[in-house]
Amino acid sequence: MAILEEPYLQLIRDILNHGTLKTDRTNTGTKSLFGYQMRFDLSQGFPLLTTKRVPFGLIKSELLWFLRGDTNIQYLLKHNNHIWDEWAFKNWVNSAQYQGPDMQDFGLRSQKDPEFAEIYHEQKDIFCQKIVSDDEFAQKYGNLGDVYGAQWRHWKTSQGQTIDQIKDVIEMIKTTPDSRRLIVTAWNPEDVPTSALPPCHSLFQFYVADNKLSCQLYQRSGDVFLGVPFNIASYALLTHLIARETGLQVGEFVHTLGDAHIYSNHFEQVKEQLTRKPQDAPTLWLNPTKKAVLDFEMDDIKVENYQPAPAIKAPVAV
């Protein structure tokens, strides 16, 4: 195997050395670059960072959730994945059914007031337990609307029909691999004004050459310390799964970023990460008896020989 994360580490260096200080919607402040590209040769290993531990279980459960076209967080919570909790929790505490303590501006208050943070976490635990155990409650409060799974697998047309972009792109890879239209998009201009957070990973395109499948992601906005390591691993895994179903080997994952930024409250963390020596990339194991994307379950996907440095904690900019 080989060391694969150097392009990511160079991105951090380039932002720190050449980035522009900018304001942002969270009022945290960032240093950012515009129009950055990284390339990862997936035949040389799986690009999961080794300079800090990245929780692969969260990555694969989220991707399987997307690929199922699921938009309800019940699946995620059953796999101990809390990435998407906040949006659904907000819907519940703002509903007439909620009878607990006032949660107005709960995100900001929980970070500033330790006493309120304890109350907030208690209410959120109650919410998550109800989502997992009560299907009716989950149906009412666990659905997030047109997030990635819906856009990928149930794109709504102006004629009231739906398009399964994942199914269609897999069929095109099998039948017309030289097509320049092997594209899946999540960016819907009609939804942007009413979305709490419009899609960050906006569009991806596949490319077939020499019996290898490559994928390029265009990501309009990338939180380089917390988010981008997840995105790299998620789309590398997606490329492997699509390659498996289409009978191809893996080629490259190309990651193109619009606004690539490091939040000001992550500067010390990325500097610490740069002091660490990267290790050989792990390898990806896919259950050899499975072929179709939708056949894969959590236990069918593993990384082997993953020996990362410890995790580095950092606050999420809200």
C-alpha cells in the first residue's frame, strides 16, 4: 500500500499559507481558497486519513442511507450515527407535540451555557430513543425531506415524476461507458431558498477508461478539517460500490472544491495534525458475494490495516 493523504495535507498547508480570511454564515470566520483539486489513486489503497482517526462506521452508514434513498434518520440512529440529528430534533422541539423545556436557539445556547447544554442533551436523548423505538414517531419527526438520498434516487421533475439518478447512471456505465453524461446532481435551484443547508457535495461524475471507474466530485463548500475527510472516504467508497456492480476496477477519486475553508476555531487542530506522520493507507474489503449496490449491509464493508493517530476534537461551526 501507499501513503494517500498527502494531497489533503497539502490542501491544509495551502489554505494556512495562502488562504483569504473571510466571514461566513456561522460568524466563526474562515481562511479559504477557491477552486482546489485533489486526486487519489484508489488502486493504491483506501483514502481514509491516518494523521487522525476518522470514524469509518459513520461514513458507511451514511452512504448506505443515501443509496437507499432514505431521508428518515431512524436508519442512521439504529447504526449509532448522529450526523443528521439536529435538523430532525429542531422539527420536534418546534412542534405542538413537544412539551419539554424551551429549546429556542438550542444550538447556540447549548454551547454557551453548560446547564442548558445538559438539558438539551437530555431532551435530544429522549428524541433519539423515540425515533428508534417508535415507528409512528419516526415517520412524523425523523424525516428530513429532500436531502441527498431523495435527490439521488427520487429526483422530482416538473411533470410530477421521479428520476432514480443512481439506477440510471449505473445502467449508463454498463451500456455506454464512454458517455460524458455519467452525472448525478443534488443541486436543485428550486429548493435552495427553503433549504436549511443546501447540498455541499453538489454534483459527481463518473469516467470509464482502461476498464477502471473514476469519480469526480464537485463540492461547493468544504469544511476542510471536519467535513472533507468524510467526503473523501464516502465518495471513494461510492466509487468502489459502483465499480463492483458494473464489473469494473477502481481508478481515481478526483475531489474538486469550490470554497475550501478552515474555520478559525480549527487552526490549532490542523497545525497539530500537520505535525503527525502519515501512515500507509488501509485497504477496503467488500463482501465478495455481494454485487449490487443495494445488496450491501454494514457488515459487508470494512477497512483493514487501519492504524491512525488519535482523533483530534474540534467544535462544529453552527
